[in-house]
Amino acid sequence: MSVNEDRAQTIARVLTEALPYIRRFSGKTMVIKYGGNAMVEQRLKEGFARDIVLMKLVGLNPVLVHGGGPQIGALLARLGKASEFVDGMRVTDSETMDVVEMVLGGLVNKDIVNLINQHGGVAVGLTGKDGDLIRARKLVLRRDAPELDAPEIIDLGHVGEVESIDVSVVNMLVGGNFIPVIAPIGVGADGRSYNINADLVAGKVAEVLGAEKLILLTNTAGLLGADGALVRELDLARVDGMVRDGVITGGMLPKVRCAVEAVKAGVRAAHILDGRVEHAVLLDLFTDEGVGTKISPR
């Protein structure tokens, strides 16, 4: 068999394996949190944009929520403003919030939209301010310590959490065959803008949309067990056990909690994938083995 015939056979096998998954997920909504290396390295950015367009072309409804922490930090540094973090959250005064809105709602959001459109899709960029999509409230960070008479309240400025989600504008775009791309900026009852963790926004959007899947792209292989090996699939009870036993710790904890909340609220499954792997989303959706970790109700 020639090299060309080998390649053709491989393509045929891939398409055959993908077909039942395409049928199963046709018309279903997939909410994808886009961040990490997948949003920085040009090769991965190009591949991700093509994959999103392919998902739309075969009948799936991808909805993207993106981060942009490194890009925000880079612009702040150029402006001579230091970045300050507390428990992994950026302290966001009014001046920093202006930069956050400029970077997330402008530079990063429009770069993603443009890349998808260049590869044959029709994407539309949004922030939580558009269509009253994300109502936010100020995040209150409390620290309890034995030596304190009362909890310490830390003011993070314009850092928020989701109060409510109105997906009317998202449904309108999906119904019009567009790909929504959402920057995680919410607006409070007082009209102030708030910077919200993109994982949390993606989880809440998935809940309200009744999404088939929530997909979180990270810079790790997925959830690792106590032995350091990748855990391919687990249910909510096992997740709780891994948290109690200290197997899931650090920066993975917020992602896992977000995934668990989404699944408890009715999302069929949440997936934590390695965004450093080219075509990670397609491999997870359309192959028997998949990649990363799947969290399901039971």
C-alpha cells in the first residue's frame, strides 16, 4: 500500500469513528472555556479556530468563554502598573478595570472572533454587558484566622462573581448560526463593571443554556490520581473523595468545583482537557478514547 493510500485509510478510520459522535451531538450546545497555552501559541490558536468552525459545520453549537490574564498583565506592565494578586485573584482598582475591559472585551475577544471568521466561521464577540448577559455582584473575600476576633475582609476592587445569567442574546446568535465568543466581564446593579473568573462564567453559562458539555481547557493533562496517573472518567462522589483526601488541590480546585456545580445543575458532563494538545476538543468529542478527564453525574 502506498503512502497516499495509508493516509487515506487513516482518514477513513477517523471519519468512521467520529460519525456516531457527530450524530449524538448534532444540535447540542457545547460551552468551551478557552484559555492557557491554547490561547497564546499561534499553532494552537489556529488549530482551535479550525476545530470550532468544524464543530459548527457538523451541527454542534459551540459557545466560547475566554480568559486573558497574561495579556492583561502584559499591558499593565507596559503601562508601568504592577499586578497584585490575592489567592490567585487580580486586585482590580478602577484603572486596572479599564485595562481589563480594553484587553478582554477588545483585543483578546476580537482576536478570537477574527481568527474563527478567517477559518470560515461566523463568530460574534460579546461581553457580559451586551444584552444584559452577565449580572454581577462584588466578590467579598473573607479570611478566618484563630488569632482574629472577626473575619478579615479583603477588598479586591472590581472583582466580581456571577449573580445571574440572561442567555437571550446567546440563544439569538446560536439560532442565527453564529458562534458566540464571550468575555467574562459583568455589570453590577450599580452599573459598575466587574472582572469575573472565566471558568465560573463558563460554568454558569453552561448551566443556564442546559449545555450537553462544559469543556475547560487547561495547561495540564487533566485530573491526576494519587499515583500521578491521568484519571479518564469519574463521577461526583469520586470527585468529592479526591478533594477530601487532598488529591485535588491548588489551582485545580476552582476548576473542579466549577465543573461539579455545572454537572449538578444539569449539564450532562464536564471535561477538563489539556489545551496544549493540538485538536484536544475534537479528540475528546469525536474519538472513542478521548483526552483529559470527564466528570459525569454517576
